[in-house]
Amino acid sequence: MTMIHLSPWDLGVASILIFLLAGMSWRLKLGVERRVLVAAARSAVQLTLVGMVLKLLFAQTNLALIGLMALVMLSVAGFEVMQRQKRRYRGGWGYGIGAFSMFLSSFSVTLMALTVVIGVEPWYQPQYLIPLLGMMLGNTMNGVAIALDNLTRHAWESRGKIEARLLSGQGWETAIQDIRRDALRSGLIPIVNAMGTAGLVSLPGMMTGQILAGSPPMEAAKYQLLIMFLISGGTGLGSMAAVWLGSRRLFDDRQRLRLDRLMSGSRD
């Protein structure tokens, strides 16, 4: 089966749905029509530019360029994690905790998949590395953002209970243990739900893309299963690292609760 190429006219027809959605928002006074149009325009520009960059990377297989691309992806993901926090950490910690957690989990899991599972030669083959890393970062980003947001928000709301535990002689890890557990659970819920409904409710993105490109359905299913296992592991590792680093930052060396290290502003 040969792949059917889409023309600008095909995409233009599909974009009518975006304008229809924006019109419905305006008619119902939802107030999100501008955001819908801006998001659609951003996605069109971003994906077009990424397509051009990937075309260059695929043609050269240059490790330095691939590393730069991966660094840009990580930087943007770290910024998005920080922006999604209702009470983000002050200073460089607001960005660093999320970025480091995603680097630790996504890059290590992607490297393991390329060298041990798939066995790509060379391991930095952009056709495999960039899509895998993108899926890892995108899903890990969601898990880390949700986990950190729950951690800081619940720590702020439960400061009286945490301080009472500290006064009773409990260590900082015990004092915030239930909040950390809930934060980790919330970060893992999206990927657990995705695994539980894969194939029954929806066909995940990679499997759908491979089938549309003409790959045998069973091969597409195996690759999708591999990706979901990798994403689950990466999301779990990233969320654990973020929650541990974030909760440790909430206490000083004398095991005092330091909510002054969080910003008090709220998101819109």
C-alpha cells in the first residue's frame, strides 16, 4: 500500500473545522475563539518548521544537530512544566526540577530503547531517536506537570497539618508522605488510563500513523505496545524524580517547611 500524500487544499478543507469551532465559541460566548485560532496557527507553523528541520536531520544524521534538536525539545518541555504550575518554585528551581526530571527519565529510557530493544545503528539515527524522544518528552511532561502541581498545591493547602507533624518529631519525608503519594498517583493516572483503553476505545497515535503509512497492522501494534511501555516507565521515573526533588525543596536543612520557596501567584 502506498502512502496517500496530502495537499495544501486537503489541509485547508480540514481547517474549516477549526473556524467552525471558533465560530461556535463566539456564538455561545465561551471566550476561547481567539485561543483556538492562535493554537491552530501555532501548531501549523511549528509542525511545518519541525518537518523542514527533520528533513535536514534525516539527510545528514549529524550527532551535533540531533543533540541540539533534543536540547531544544527538552528546554521547551521544561518551560511548559513550569508554566502549568499554580504555585511554582521560585528562581531556577521552578524550571530546573521539571527539566532535570524529564532529562533523567526520557533520555535514559529512549537511549535504552534505541540500543537494547530496537538496536538501531547508529543509535542516534534521527528517524528513530527524534520521534521516540518526542513521544517520551510529551507524555513525561504531562505526568511531571500534574504531579508537581498536585504536590505544591496540596502542600500549600495542608501546611498546618505538615507543621504539626514536624512539631511532633516526624521527619520531613514522613510529614509530607501522603501528599507525595497522591501527587505521584495523579501523575501516573493519564498513562495508566491510556494503556487501559488502548485498542478498545482508541488506536494510539503511533499505531494509527504506521497503519496510515502502509505498515502491517501487527507490526504497528507491536511498535505501539513498545512505545506505551517506554512511556509508562519514563513517566513513572520522571514523576518520582520530580516529586522527590520538589518535596525536598519544600524543606530546609533543619527540616522546616519552607513555603516561601513557592510563588503565591495563581494561573488563569
